Amino acid sequence: MRLWSLGALAVLTACGPATLPPGDMIEDAHEAQNRSAHALNLALDRALVGPASDGYGDAIPQPVRRGVSNFASNLSQPGYVLNNLLQLRLDDAARNTLRFAINTTVGIGGLFDPAGEIGLTAEETDFGETMHVYGLPEGDYVVLPVVGPSTTRDTVGMVVDFALNPLRHVVDPPESAYLTLARIGAGVDSRYEFGSTVEDVLYGSQDSYLQMRSLYLQNRRYELRGDDPSAYLDPYLEGDTAQAGPAPSADPLADPYYDPYSDPYFDPYAQ
């Protein structure tokens, strides 16, 4: 359900020794296939994910939905700890371990977030970031059916995270099915909470594929660079207009490919 959590990404879009250089380009060698996967994801959102999230959000009280999301988030903590250790970020590993211990016990299996209430927030990470720390390149931009935007490196990282997740090796069926349902519930809740933002990105821009690609890569590269949010060049901008991404104060939902003079309602004299 990662695709639909990009509503939160769009709101927020406004970490290691290896960093991508400023002005790095977008590698999209498989754009035709990516656009097909993007179109499939749009169709799934219209027919299934969007209506299901609306029904879930309307039928389930917010405290219950929050508890499910907290529980699903807590399930990710052991994976964070493992990647923290692989990245030699021992402080983060200790923080995530303590957070998991508090929320699993005091928080009743993670349904509540007492650790967050005392300022012990999660240090989120994944194996894609681990590979970044060790200098592996990002690779091509990829759109995965159902899952959504990714890169070659992050796709490999998702597979490794799934295989190495400690909970997969200690929780047996049918309990493991409950864990999967909790993750799905959290994804559906995210789609509901950020529904208008997701729909602005997916359906409100002239080319939602380019808009999603821009948002995903800017956010992901910002995450990996930490406090060095160097932007990148977009090959669709030509000549002197090719420049770094929007300034931090720019509207993160603005469509960079929108031509106001092709809009019959555009008023050049409006303030």
C-alpha cells in the first residue's frame, strides 16, 4: 500500500556517508512500462482502494483506526533495528529497540504509542537506505503494480526487508495473517486521511505520472541526504530552464508541467 501513503509524502515534501551529487538526473529507462503500471495503479485506486478507504474511514471510529495504524507501525520497529545495526547507527538502533519495548508492553502490543508521547519517535529506515549508506547507486525509477513508485535499489531493499523481517520468523499462521491485515488497514487509513491530497496528485495534474515521479524522488533523496536536500535536474526541462527543484517555500502540490497560457481560465493580471 505504499503508493497511497504518498499523500503524506506530498504533504511533507514539502542519511548516511554516501550521498548523491547535486544536480543528479532522473533515470527512467523503462518509462513506457512504468506508465502502464501507473495507469493500472490509477485504475485500482478508482475502483478499489479509494472506495475501500472511504468506507473504512466512515465506518471505523478514528481511535480504532489509530490503534490499528499504531500496531502496524510497531511491527516495523524490529526491521528498523536490524537496518540500524547494518548501517552502524547504534544510537538509532538503541532508540528503536527501546521504543519497541515500551510500545509492545506499556502500549499493549503497539495499539498505543506511549513512547511517542515521551518524545521517543521512530528512526525509520529500510534496506534501501542501508544499500545507500554503502554506496550502491539508486538505479532507475520504477513503478511497481499495486506498490507504486520505487527505484531499482529500493525495490531490492523491499524484497530484502520482507525476507529478513524478524517477525516473519517468530510469528506463525494464523497470527501472521493478522499482522498482514493490520498493515493493509494502516495503508487504507493513510489513503483515507490524505485522500484529498492523493487525489490532487493523481487526478489534478496534467501528467500525474511525472508529478508522482517528481514527488517520490525528491522526497526519497531528501530522506537519504538528511539535512542536505540538494535537488536534481529534470531532463524534461530544457536549456536555461533546467534548474534545481522548487524552493523550499514552493507549493509541493504545484504541477511543474502546468502551462498557464494553455489554460482558458488563466488571468495574467490576477494577483
